[in-house]
Amino acid sequence: MPTYEYQCTACEHSFDELQSFSDPPLSKCPKCGKKKLRRLFGTGAALLFKGSGFYQTDYRSDSYKAGEKKESDATKPAAESGKATKAAAPGATENTSSTKASKSDGAKK
């Protein structure tokens, strides 16, 4: 239910009122009792969407959620294997230097 702002044109009293959409606008001022009340245009009449059920991701199927979980699990080991590959890279340069040494030994014979 939205909150509407009202102001009396006779006594300048202003207040907020929580009303349903189907309720008619108020016309009698609670302070002076005159029927000079008017509803103002304000930000209080906006709707607030709270809770679940308002986003596309709230309605994902179980198969989609299972695939999403598998994908996230698959990316974790890949990141760790990337670290292992970096650690193996210096060893690869050692192998190339030993290959060069064996080639030079062959040239000496």
C-alpha cells in the first residue's frame, strides 16, 4: 500500500496517509475539519519491491543451478593448476639448458 501526501488549502496542514490504490482520496482535513484537502504529487506513492521473486535469477531451474555449480567448481582447480604451471616453467628453462649442454658435448666429440 502506498503512502500519499495530503495538504489542506485552508489551514496549510500537511500529513502522510497510508492508503490502498482502490481507496478514494481523503477530502476532510483532520486538523481543521474543512473539506479543503488535496492530495499532493510526491515520492511516497512509489512501489517498493522487497524480497525474492523480482529478478530473473530467482526463477532459475534446478538443472541450470547444477550446471552453474559444476562450472564454478571447474574454475577453482584451473586457477590452482595455473599456479602449478608457473612453478613448472622455471624447470622447463633448466631442461632447455641441459639440452643445449648435451648438444655442445656432441659437438666436442
